Amino acid sequence: MKYFFLSEGWTVGRVWASEGLWQITAWRRQPDIQRMNICLVEKNELLWLYRVEEVILTVEVKPTSAVVNTTIGQVVLKRLMSAEQVIERLGTAEAKCQLQNLETVFQ
């Protein structure tokens, strides 16, 4: 699996695999991209952790219509993170980790 953090109010656009742009008709399915219930709070901004399948190389992200005052139209993420890099990032002093739905985990 590979991972990336995405700011609240942004969404995934196009996706690329080793064969090029993800084609639903060729793969016969959507790419496996899941937002996890883990986020970083950094400078009052929520950064959600996303998990993607190994074959995904590049992910385009773009702001949703709810995000105002942004001059950025889209961003292409070319360096997705490994699990070890995510753990390292979660352990940094500059970030606070916030887990969602903890009450369901401990019941």
C-alpha cells in the first residue's frame, strides 16, 4: 500500500498507474483509494491520511467548491508515501495526530 495526506476540502481527481491514466474500462473497476480515520492537525489545517493500492503511481488532487480563496487549480502527487514514512510523519513534533471514532474502537 501507498499513502498520502490531503488537506480538508480537497478531493482526488485523475489517477495514474504504470500503464498511464487509470481507465475504468481497462481495469474494470475504480482505483482503490480510501480515506482513513486518521488526520494530522497542523497550523489549524486538517490533513487526512489516504491509502491507495500499490499499482497507483500518481494522484491528481484539487480543491472542492467548498474551498474558497484558493488560487491553486490542481496538484499532482508523484511521491506517495510508504507506511514507514507515514509513521515517521505522525511522530513528528510539529504535528498532532487525531484519531476519529475512538469510541467504536474500544467498545
